Amino acid sequence: MSVSRRGFLQGLGVGRTSHASAFIAARGHEEYVAEAMQQQGRNGGMQRPALPPGAIRISSNENPLGPGKAAIDAILGRFPEANRYPFNSSPLDADLEILLAKLNTAKRENVVLGVGSQEILKNAARVFMSPTKHLVIPSPTYGDPAGFAQNVLKYTVKSAPVEGKTLKTDLAALLPHVKGAGLVYICNPNNPTATINSAQEIKDFIAEVKKTSPTTAILIDEAYCDYVSDPGFQTAIPIALTTPGVLVARTFSKAYGMAGVRIGYAIGDAATVKKMAAYKMPYNVNTFGVAAAIASLKDPQHIKEEAARNKAVRDFTVKALADLGYTSTDSQTNFIFTDIGKTMTAAAFRDACAAKGIMVGRDFPPLEKTWTRISLGTMEEMQKATDVFRGVLKPSTTTSSGKGQ
């Protein structure tokens, strides 16, 4: 039975909060994978944990509204070409590379596409690391690069803790580990701490790494850059374009709301990108993702509006927790990192919230005893969530250290 485009739209629903948006955003998938892996470790199964009716999933740092209208329209408009490879459909994957290059004052040879940014991060490990060339990362940070390096490639990982007070990435603490390293990974803004390093700090760090260990590659992961409101932040793309061995990774999974579409990219000097492209999976991006990415890039106002919406929700949530006596880091992302150690561990908080239908983030060692990550949903979702937080946490001044409620 054939289905018209109108019928398909009616089946999914149209609009930013529709089923179509939810599927494209793949809301909750990151946390699901972590939970499923834990479940597999317990009983050998990979079953999605049951969610209570009406549960609010603020655990995976997705855009809760999904992609903008331009992206959805672009995806739906490409269904007649679903039978075509990305290099044989319209628009072409090359068209996305050319547009990304233009927007970043670069050339096409400075851009490589990936299946989300995960393909970029994994391929960077393959390209630049070896049994004698280790990975350097802050702790905690986004776990995939270290997990892939250690568990799959069986390579060495060296880390340094984030700054004790601000939880910013301590770039100075990483420097003693960089000599002889294959790759240095910096997530800026950092996940899970939600903090940034300034443009000058990143510039000085890159220069020092290249001075200390010229052959070491540096990957700056800017997945959350569209949510930054601190004027001290700037993208490292201009540095990557002029410094061999430096890459900046980006994704359409966060502010652009397309975590389920799986499309990302890296930008760097041509020689470095050529090395990465050699490891790219053939036909790695899909027709729908290419069309949606191009449409989104041509709609910058949508991202400005999304950043403003997110900031309002972020400010509300941080204040609600502060009113209870709980401090959060200076978040520049679509999630917050909050110290609840006066009352309970992250695991106890997560379980208590889950019992009331609010799903928050997993543990992030070595800070899992005191800090919890809370992704930001819509304003309505966070109003409901903070009501639950008030009941679970209680004002911190009335609790005993380390005691759950």
C-alpha cells in the first residue's frame, strides 16, 4: 500500500513537539545505551529499562524539542530518494561538505563527515594512537574516546582531574602527560561538568602541546558550542585550520536536535583531514541527514532561538536548585552539573527521581559520590522536575552529610 507524503506527515504528526521530532531527536538513547550495558552486565540481556507512564527523560543531553521545521521538511522531502546513495541523491554529501567549508572560511578538503561525532572521535584514536602513543584526557569528560581506546584498541589512557573548585578542564594538569602522546582529547564545553575553557586558554594549551610534543594530535570536541553564552568562548576552528594535527569535532545531535539522524563532522588542515578521511566508513552519512543538516545550517535564526530557550530553562533550573542550597557549575551547555553530596549520592538521587518519573543522568566517576548531571528539558518539564527535586533533596541545610532522604 502506498503512502502519500501528507499521509506520512499525519501519521507522525508535524511540529517541533511531534512524534517525528521525537524520533529524529532519539531522545533518551544515550542514557538507554548506558543503562542497557549495565543490564547486560547483570543478566546478559540488552533490554530497555521500563519507564513509568509520563516519565520525563532528562538524562541524555538531547534537544527536547527535536529539530526545527526546516530540518523536518528537508527529511520528509527526501523520502522519494530513499533508494539513492548519499553520493547519488540531492543534495549530495559533497554539498554539505562545501557548505560547512564556506561557513568556516575553509575549503572542502578541510572537512570530513561522520556518523554523528562518534565516528570522528573513534577514527581519531585509530589514526593518531598506537600501542606506544597514548591518549590524554581530563577526568571526568565524555567517555567514548577513552572507552574506545582502552577497551577496543587496548591502548593506554592518561588523565588528570578537572579543577577542584570550578570543575573546569585543568589544561595545565594535562601538560605533564602530553609528551609522546598520540592524541589529546578536550571536550569544550566539557561533558559532564558543563564548563568551558576560554579561547585564550585553548590557544595557549595547543601552542604548549605542540611545543612539548610536536607530533601529538589534539581533538577539540565542540558538541555543545551552540549553547555557550560566555563571551570568553570561541570556536577553535581557526586554529585547527592553520595548525597541523589539530581537529575540531562538531555534531548535529545537540542544539540542532538530530541525535537520531547521526551526522557530524570535523574540520582541520587538509593533511590532517586527509588522514581522517582514509578511515571514514564508506557511505557513512545518509540522505536524510545531509538534507536536514544543510537546511538547518541555512536557518541560523532557529539555533539562536534554541540557545535562548535553553538559557532560560538553564537559569530557572540552576536557581531552583540554588534555592534549595545546592550549587551547580557555571553551565554553558544544555545540561547542568550539581553538587548534591550534602544529601545523597548521584545513584541515590537518580533512583529517588526515577521512582517519581524523572530520569536523570548516570554516574560520572570520580565525582559520582557528590555530583549529578541533569539534562535540560522544556520549561514545563523542568518545572515538574524541580518540584520532584524539592521533595527528593529537601533544603540541604536540614540534611546530614552523606545521608539519603
